[in-house]
Amino acid sequence: MPTPDGPTPPDATSREPLRLRLADHPGHDQLDGGWWPRSRRLEVELVSLLAGLPAAHGVVERVLCSPADWDDAPRSTTTGDRSVEVLPVLEDDPHVVEVETTDRVLRLLVVPPPFTADQGDEALLAAATRGNRHSAASLLDTVTEHPDVDPADHWHDDPRVG
């Protein structure tokens, strides 16, 4: 069934696996993890993200997104049988999505879809690493300055550690 804003997004089960990496202890660092959507279509990508979030984080109540990351701006989406409000995030740091649940707010890096596999994996690792202090934009700049980093490496926030 079409939504008021356009066609119905595909079911999350018909999509490729979710590229999401969450921190072990959300709420302690600059970012709580990273999400690497496959396109700039927020209406489509949110279906996968919300369906793939672990239930341990609570029931999703609202999503705030950086408008610069998306080609569309839906006002709501659905997860299961519930409608979830979607709003623009009001801060200077682009490349962020905030997922507000009944238990917490998850602040996730949005990795641009065209990143290479190595860049995307490194960005997800960095965003979920304990002690990260980079803003989302700064983290992405660092990853693009050092392409094709081995994703098995450990992310370091200290430039003296190599």
C-alpha cells in the first residue's frame, strides 16, 4: 500500500543484510556505533535499520536524521505494527542518525553508501570502538584520508598510536 509520501518501502526481509555495528556500552562515547545504508533513500533504509536493531535497546519511538545524508525526508516510518516519527537532527555534525528508544538514545554514524568495503568497515569499527571521541564528520574524513585500511586492525583515537 502506498504511503502519503510515495510508494511503500520494501519489507526489511527482502533487503540485503543490515550493515550495523553497535558499541558494547552505548552512551559512553561520542558515537554509539555506525550504520552503513545501501542508498540515500531514508524511507527505504530505515525499514532495515529499525527491523535490525536489537530488542535489548528498547522500543523505537523516534528517529532524528541529518538531512544532508538523504535524498528524501519522510515524516514517519513503520516498524512492525507501529508508526515511528522521523525528524531532522538539529546539530552541526552531519552523518548522524539518533534512534530514540524507550531505554536510551543511540547516536549512530551514517557511513555514506558509496564508501569502499574497507572504508565502510573501518568507519563502522571506529564508530563502535570504546573511547571514540571523533565527531561523525571527523571520523569519516579520517577514514577517507587512509583508504583500504585493514578492518581487522584496532581503531585508535590517539594519533600517537599507530
